[in-house]
Amino acid sequence: MKKYFDNKVIWITGASSGIGEALVYELASKTTANIILSSRKEKELNEVAQNAKLDADRYVILPLDLEDTATLPDAVAQATRAFGKVDIMINNAGISQRSLAIETSLDVDMRLMNINFFGTVALTKAILPHMITAESGHIVVVSSLMGAFAAPMRSSYAAAKHALHGFFDALRAEMYSKNILITIICPGYVQTNISINALTGDGTPQGTMDDATSKGVAVEKCAKKMLVAIANRKNQAFIGGQEVMGAYLKRFFPLMLAKIIRHRKVV
């Protein structure tokens, strides 16, 4: 794994907490990669960089907001100037949902799509010309098991994640001849603040930790498995506990999965 990331420039969105933060720590301690850290929270990004003990010449803090798509081309210009290139783009930023579809305002539906789908697509489209010119690159998309199947309280979140799969599966085929790789990572329950920050029907954060999330895979373990999948150039990787079975049930036994999901929250 180390060889794949050494001396590469890696840009991570959502790097101020959760999976993104764990990826920074793992890359900082195990590789010689240069890292660009992005999220809306500049103070927290600086804290992550300091906690990772990154030398000043190994990282750049680049705040951005995926909802503000008009600013993303400029963010790409800053990122490519920082180290002269971006070898690996890890689209990790996103926000979850905890509300019934009928109780969720359309504004919240649109915000979930804007952050999780359109922002990620816009940033990817902005970085692609640089990778095409370099004739190499690796784009990583952190989706969810909700990109493989859907469950109650996640209607628009699942819609956005399903959309990511459609877009990036098509992009993978389009970029094959350009030597640009696409990896989709699908985590299940991971011990992060995702449920605390998840949007409810009126757009306010849930503010509490789901029991299943608190018992999920340790975020450090998730980050390590992600990096192995990326280094192995996987098209797609599922990461989690028994909830991963939902992806396989959806494919081979969809009626069984439908019955299970009616009575419980799977992810």
C-alpha cells in the first residue's frame, strides 16, 4: 500500500473530521504523500494537520463548500498550484439524513443532493482536465451502502448516493483510455459523527448518535481498508459489519431484503 501513495499529492475533502480525518492520519504516518485538506471548517483542518504531525511543506489547508459550486474551479486552481498536480482526489465530504420522506422538506432534499451529488460532481469535473493533461489520476468517491440499496429515514441521502454510482460508473468507462482510475467506497456503520450531523426533515441536525453508528467499525479501521482498496485500484469496495450483506441481498435476493428493511433501519 505504502508504495502506491508515496510521493503522491492527495486531496481529501471532508478532512476536518470522521473518515477524512482518519485518512489524513493514516497517510501522514504511513506514507510520504503530500496532502491537501479541505472542508468548510478551516480551524479544524489546521488542528487535524497539527495532530497528524505533518511537516509544513507536506500539506496545504484549502477550505471549500461543496454547496457553492461556483467557487470550486478556483479551489481546483489553488490545489493544483500548491504542489503542481493532484494525483489522487478523495471525494469524502458529505452529509446524511434521518427523516421520513413525507416529513422532509423539498429544500432539505435538494440540499442533500447538492452536497452529496452535485458538489462532488462539480469538483470532479473541475479537476478532470488536469488529470487528463497529466494522463494519470485516481478519483475516489466515498459513497455508502445506501448507494447499493436504500433504507427508511434515508430517502434523499440514498438517492444522492445512488446517483453517485451511476455517474462515476459511467465516468470510469469514459476515462479508461485516459489512464484515470475511479474507485467507489461504500461504508456501512462507522464510528463517526455522521448521525449527529445528519439532517432531519426541517434541515436541523439530529444532534444524537445512532446506536448502530456507535457500534460500527472503528473509523481508523475503515480508513485503513479504504486505502488498501484504493492502492489495489478496486472499482468498488464495501466496508462495514453484517450490514454489508444488504448489498448482496439486494443483488441476489431483493425480495428478502425488502422484507427485512420494512421492519428495521439497515444503515
